[in-house]
Amino acid sequence: MEAIMEKMASFEEMFLQLKNKQDEYESGNANSKNNDAASPAVAVITGSPELKEMRKMLNGLETSLKDLTALVKRTDDRLDDLEQYGRRNCLIAHGSRRVPGDKNSFLHYVLNILNKLHLPYPVTPADIDIAHVLPTKKDRVPIIIKFVRRMVRNDAHGQKRNLKGTGMSAMESLTSRRLQIAEKAKASLDSGTPGPQMEPST
């Protein structure tokens, strides 16, 4: 999708350049006509069928570009919604400096984090679909946790405040686009200026 948007931007730039050239051409002819009202050749050029056809084509291209841009935007929105929907059972735990390499030890490490949330019930291996470390350049390792049931995920997210003081935190798993919006909103909140709005995930 990013590659398509880049090509769209390139096409739009080419279109604007062509339209600017047309405007400059018409403006130049108009100036020449004003400077020499007796010149019938200029009037013929500015009102020529070829120029009218070019103007018609440019208007059609402009309409097509707007329609195509709107279509790409809607498609991008739908893809982002689908990706976010696929993350609905996931949380990301932040704060771990080192995690066990052994699979079973890692699972128990994750369960230990989740049970610090003090849910009304214990979180067991049966509640975890999959969990693994996310790539990072930071010294603290993020862990993405996919739950079998969304109810457990929602309960865990609802009690994330209980991780305060443990050095750990939990947050939603967001798409790249939504994460950028959230980070901008947080930065705006920290600076005291209004930030962008983000629709809640479903």
C-alpha cells in the first residue's frame, strides 16, 4: 500500500506540473494578446480546438486522480481495520530486560507477568495462544501475547494499572498507523496541545 501511495503522489506531482505548464501557456498567450490586440494569431491559439481538448483532458485527469486517491485511502483504511481486527486478542507487555530462552520457562515468565494483574481468576497456559519477543533496539524487550479468549485479554487490559511499581506495563497491540497516531497524541498531551484523534479498536 505504501508503494501505491508513493506512485500516486508521483502521478499527482506530474499532473500538477502539466497543469501549471498549461496555466503558464494560457497566461503567456493572454499577456501577448493584451500587448498586441491586433494579433489574430494569438486569439486563434488560445481558442484553438487543440488547447480546448488539452484542457478537457486535464480536467478529466484531475477528476480521475481525486477518485483514485479516495479509493486508495478507503482501501488503506479497510486494510488497517482488518489488521487491527486480527490483533484484537493481543496485548504487548513492556519492561522486561531479559527473558528465558527455554520455551516452558518463557511461558511461565509470561504467566507470572499476567498474574501480577490480579484478575479474578488465575491466567493459565490454556489461556495463551502464543507469546513471543518482538524485535527491538531498546534495552527492554517487548513481549506480544495472544490470548485464546478475548474476554481474558480484555480483563488483563482493564487491570493493567496493577502493574504499576513492577517495572512492567501492558498496552494494546496496534497497527503501525494507529501506533503512530497514539504516539503523536501522547506527545501532544505531554506538551499540552491537542493531538490527533484515533478510533477505538474493535
